[in-house]
Amino acid sequence: MLKGKLVTLRAIEREDSKALHALEKNVELVIFGDGTWSPTPLANFEKRFEKYIEGSEKNQFIIEVDGVVIGSIGLHHGDRVAQCSEFGIGIYHPDYVGKGYGSDAIQVMLRWAFRIQNYRRIWLTTGGNNARAIAAYEKCGFVHEGRLREHVFENGRFIDLVQMGMLRTEWEAKQSIEQRA
């Protein structure tokens, strides 16, 4: 388990499938975070979940607060040669959105990615209309690297896709400044 100031990141277990499936019923939050949503029967969700559990890559974590599953976070498409990986987070429990839990989870995940997994660069994409997420990423030290205009169809319209990234050296510099403060 990895602990932050507000959250705990832990391995995803089989018994988490029902909690994660229930969180996906928060359609507005899922669409805002992922850009799309479709109803998924629990049986289908559990099949996908089983494939993940049985797979070799274990770069996904449950985000938990006081025993409550509020979402997940992890790395995707890791490239060990280039030492970079895409990052994703989803907090779909409405009681925990916009209260600092996401930023705390990101900081914990970055510490794991840079110090334990030895990644050199972490990057992400998010909808250009997701101001709350962009602000959280900036607060954590991510910088804007690019914008794909009208790249994603979301909720009846085309939106920009924003790419952001962080180098380990940038993260280390930020940590050094925060420790001195």
C-alpha cells in the first residue's frame, strides 16, 4: 500500500469489481473523465476485470479513503526503453470530487512511478473542457505539451484533447522546493 496525506493507493483485488462497477454509474463524472460512457452489465465488467487481474502488468491502484473506494489510478502503455508511461486517474465517487483527493493520489502515484518504477517521464491526455483536472495536474507539476483541436467527441460536441507531461527532474525539483518550504 502507498499512503498519501488523504488517500491510500492499493492493489486492485477481485472483490473491488463491484465497487468499481457501481462507481461507473455516475455517468456525468465518467463522461467528463473518460469522454464516453455506455452501460456495462456487471458480468461483462467482471470478465474484463478478471483479464486485468490475470495479466502481468500491475500498474493500476484502487484509490481508497477511510475504507471507501473512490476511484482508480495507474500507468498505461509503459515503455521501459524510453522510461516513459501514460498516466490516468478516475475519481467517480461524487462525495470525493474537488476536495484534493485526486491531487494527493497523483502525488503518491508520481512518487511510485519515479522513485520505485524508475520512469523518466509521465504523460497524460485530458479533455480541454476539464478545467478542474487541468488545474489539478498543473498543481502537481505537469506542464502543457500540446493540444489536438476538436479531437474527441464528448457529450454531443467535439472538444480539444490536451497533452501534459512531467519529467522526473521536474518532479524532483518540485519536491526539493516543497521540502524547504
